[in-house]
Amino acid sequence: ALAMRSAARVSRALRRAATVRLPLRPHASTLFRSIAAVGATLASGSYLMLQSRCEALEHDVTVGSVDQFAAGEMYEIRVHNKEDVIMLARFKNGDFYCTGASCSHYSASLADGVLNETNFTVTCPWHDAAFDLRTGKPIRGPGLDGIPVYSVRVEDGKVVVTLPGAPLDDFCHPKTSARDPKNEKRVVIVGGGASGMAAAETLRQEGFTGAITMVCPEGYPVDRPVLSKNLNTNIDEIYLRPPEFFDDLEIEVLLKKKVSKIDPIAKTVTIGGEVIHYDDVIVATGGKPIRPPFPGVNLNNVITIRNVPDNLMLKDVAKPGKKSGDCWRVIHWHGGGLVAGTQGFGRDRDCHGGCAV
């Protein structure tokens, strides 16, 4: 039992490091067998969209008495010797719902979020991601993965949750439909950002089995906010989905390509010199950062952030020792809200009397 528990922890650590989801194998008899299975899965390079495989170890956990939990509130509860965390919500009608404890976006605690009993949802306190308490499905961005849901009931005044074996999965990928070669319909998605990514994935989740083509002029979709929050980020680590994910869902991704024309009458898109027919087209090109209309805004040292090249340009300008005139300075915009207004970089390095940023 100790060997299998250790193997499960190794599996979880490896899948996080590799940003893939691996199946836990509770039936493995030894630690070495589990580690071998993990290594084989990683070596295959496939993105496995699987939920927990611990049904064989399901067990009941009493998390407290009914009167411990106030109606209309959410609670974060530690289980499995405090090594795992779940979220328990009690509705005003007395019903209980239990899910994973963290948002699939940046892992914020859902117990600190907003409970909506009308829509059966919980909303993350950080970035407004929302999840269905009954299914765990993400119903509003920016979280792409779902959260696990657990059966809960009341027995003899106690709240009992049925959990799989430890360790619990933090998140789970919604089920998707396989591509059907006989389905000749095609959806073309113009744009390779978060919206285009979510559109492609949602089509597979909602049962579309036809062809999906994403036109991504800037490369694979990345988590854009990180581009401005962390100049030293590794681009390979901020993909919204790893490249193999698109292969597994059989989504065609046209990298570094641009759409020059959409003909809604003929139902075609022109990409370079190639004309592709579509049944439906989704335009998800996003927007460009706004440059304030004042003198000097188009100078080389005034930089806006949208894509990876912008991040690399700002990183170069922000190198130690880089100077503009008599001092080092960077002016940085990202959108037009409060967060953007507080994001900027400045340094008094080699300045005489300080720098205005």
C-alpha cells in the first residue's frame, strides 16, 4: 500500500512537470511498476485527457456534522491525512455539493469565490472563471480544464463524501468527441488566441466530429497575461495547451499563416495562396493594445504587449545597463484597466537624480 501511494505521488508530480495528465494505476503491485508505466506514458508524447482512474479505491469520508456547515456557504476541507483538499458547498435548501478545491486557471481557492445557487455554479475569486457544481465543467473562462466532482450525502446527521483513492486529481479534462472521417463538415477558426483555442476545444466537447482548422499567425495559443507579468518566462511553459493536445483532438493548426480573405457567399477563406472551403467560420482574432494619442507614443522605446515577439522586445529593452538618454526607462501598456495601469517597469540604474517612468 505504501509503495502504491508513493507511486501515485510520483505520477502526479511528473504529470504536473510535463503539463500532461496521466492515468493513475492503483492496481499496480509495486512502486517500480507504476514508475515504469509513468515513464512509458511520458515517452509516448501523447496528451492523455483522462480523469481519475481510482474508482477501485473509492471510499466514504465523513467530513463533519450537518450543523457545522452554514447554508449558502462554501468550505475548504482537508482529507486523506490532510494531504488532499476538497470544497464543500451547502445550499440554502440543505443540499450539499462537493468538488475539487482549486480553480483550474491559477489554482485559487474556490471556497473564497462566489456561490450561485440558481445556476449551480462556483466562481473563482481571482479571474471570474466559473464551474458547474454538478458536473465540474468550466462554463466561463479563463479556466480550460474542469474540476472533479464527488458524490455527497447526509447520513444520521453527518455529511459523507465518496472519494477516490489518494492523491486526488486537481483538475480533469472535459470529455471530447473523436474525429469522424465520414463527417465532411469543416469549421475554420481565424485566430490563435484564448478565444480560438476555447472555440476549437468546445466544438469537440459538444460533439462536433467534423474537421476543425485553426489559423494561428502568432504560433500556438499562449497565456497572454504572463507575457507582461513575467519577462523571464519560458515560452514553452505558457502554452494554453501543448502542441500534442491538438493532434489528439485532430484539430488542424496552421502556424504562422494569415487569412487574407473571407468570402461568406462562396464560404471560403484564403490563406496565403490557398483557398479552403468551410461550413462555418469563427473569427477570433482578438484586438491590439491601444496606444494613447500623445506625441512620442510611436517611439521605439514605447512598447505594447500582445504576443511573444513583444515580450522578447521588452525583455531586451529591460536588460541591465540599457539606457534611454541619460537614464534607463520603460513605458509599458497592457490594455486600459486598473491592472494595466499598475504594470510597468522602471529602474534607477545609472540615473542621475532618478528616472521618470
